[in-house]
Amino acid sequence: METNNDVLILAIESSCDETAAAVVRNGREVLSNIIFSQIDLHTIYGGVVPEIASRKHIEKINQVIQEALDKAEVTLDDITAIAVTYGPGLVGALLVGVSVAKAISFATGKPLVGVHHIEGHISANFIENKDLEPPFVCLVVSGGHTHLVVVKDYGEYEILGYTRDDAAGEAFDKVARAIGLGYPGGPKIDKLSKEGNADAISFPRAKVDSSEYDFSFSGLKSAVLNYLNSCEMKNIKVNTADVAASFQKAVIDVLVEHSIAAVKQYGFTKFAIAGGVASNSALRSAFEQECKKRRIEFFHPSPILCTDNAAMIGTAGYYEYIKGTRSGYDLNAIPNLKLGER
Ligand code: KG4
Ligand code: ZN
């Protein structure tokens, strides 16, 4: 089905609680994108349990890879290279994907390309926005990361700012737990906020003194917890929809302000968002409005490509592959891998 010049990447992602595999042609065409989500398994514990995640990955990974090949109507013979997330993430979870990718590479003799998970999230923007090319500014907001990044070229990044404490998604998850919504909190706060008043409670918009582009969400989380405690002490019934909406607005205001300031100050005309929190409906519409007002082109992946998936790893893997990046059989999982490091 493919011509000789096509580059077909088999991509594997297992950094957290999604066991995922995809086949991506020439970087931007997703032939298959299979995601086995473990969310139901972890919900009862109120968050991801690393050991359970690793065990489930090992159970599911071969099946998910086979499904990805079948759906793409290819076999391992057709694949050009194998891309795999090797960090950052949960070490035991990452090791499953890395080991399987190495085994496939060893058995087939096809090249192995280790991919940075955040590079994957950023690259998700290339899939549906066929004309998007670097340079642009990207806000990466996920359960583990909040980074404001200049994408200078494919695989070349300059980090302008990051969170000093909690990631944006982590704040959503913690606040959701405090108001009794359960895990994962982001989508639940997103939904409940639609019934609440975002101006009902005034929560802080944190600034980090030393850096214009850094973020801090732990103060906001504490402010929400204090508000809940003081309501309880005063016997005031909490309107959880108002809390959710006011908290969400406080997060979004800071994300929008920092991002737009960076795009303007550095003179870029394109801005993208990535990561699980980028699927938040209020965040997307806030950026849509701001970018329109300021004539900035705004890009975002579909929700399914915002949360963890392997298609984004296939896209990032493709650009690494054509640059000549190859990983050896000593590739290891690196739980705290920094963006731009190899
Ligand atoms: O990118 P992702 O799937 O995994 C990481 O790499 O961390 O992000 C998961 C995070 C979770 O914290 C989840 O609550 C958050 O993304 N999230 C959302 C929404 N959907 C997922 N946060 C806010 N609104 C959403 N709609
Ligand atoms: Zn992720």
C-alpha cells in the first residue's frame, strides 16, 4: 500500500496510564491510533497507581500493537522504524514500552527512535494542522507538565517558562478530589464549570517574581482548600459548580496571560497548545478569543490527540528519524528526562 519513499513509523507510548500504539505515515498521516485507557482501573484509588499501570501495560501492549498494525493494514515488514516514549513518565510504565520497542527493533532489524513524551504532545499539533511549521510558541499543559516553549524547528526547543510546583493538570485533579469529583479531575471540572459562575469566588492568579513566564499553581490549590474549609467551619453549603468554574478561570487566566505575552514579546504569529489540559473547553475558547483579537494564528489538536496517545509519538518520531536520530539497544527509560535532552 505504500510507495518506496514512504516512512512508516510504528509508535509505542506507555508513560502513564494509557497503553497505546499507532502507525503514522510520513509524519502527519495517522493510519491507526489505538489507545487502551486504564483510567477505570485507577479511578478507585483516586489516581494512577504506578505498579498497577506497569502490570496492565505488560498485559495489553502486544495486543494494542497488533491492533495498530491491523487497523493500518500493514505488517512489521512495511514499517520503517519503531518510535517509543522513553521519558519522562513513570519508570515501570515506560520500561514496558521501551522493552517491547527494543525487542521489535532487534527481531526485525528496523531502527529504533526514542522519543520525548512532551515532544510528542507538541507534535500532536502537526497531525491535523497540515500547514503548521515551526517556529511557533507552544503551551504544554498536562498532568505532569506545564511548559511554555518556543518550537524553533522540528525537535528544537527553547523553554521560556515552566511550573515551579504543581502542573496545571495536577491542580485540576487535586481540586476535583477536594470537591468530591474523583479522578481524573480535569474533564469533570470542565463539565461542572459549565453550570457554575466563574466570577463567584475570587481565587488568586499567581505570579512568580523572578520570571515572567513561570507558573505556580500550589497557592491556588491551597486557596481552594482554604475556601472549602472555611465554608465547612461556617456551615455554609458549598456550590461546587461555582468553585470548579472559579478555579478553572483562575488557571486559564494565568495560562492565557503568560502565553500571549510570550508570543507578543518574541514576535511570533503562531501559537499552539498541547497536553491533556489543552482539551479543556474553556481554555480552548479563551485562547481562540485572545488569539483572534491579537491576530495570532491559534492551533490545537483534537481532544483525543491532546491526552496521551501514540500517534503524537509517531509524528515526533518521524521528525527525529528523518533528522537521523537513532537509539541503541541500550536505550533506557528516563523518568525525569528534560525537553531538548537526549
Ligand atoms: O497529557 P495527559 O493525558 O497525561 C500526561 O502526560 O500528564 O494529561 C492528563 C491530565 C490530567 O491531569 C487530566 O485531569 C487533564 O490532563 N485533563 C484535563 C481535561 N482532560 C484531561 N484538564 C482540564 N480539562 C479537561 N477537559
Ligand atoms: Zn502526556
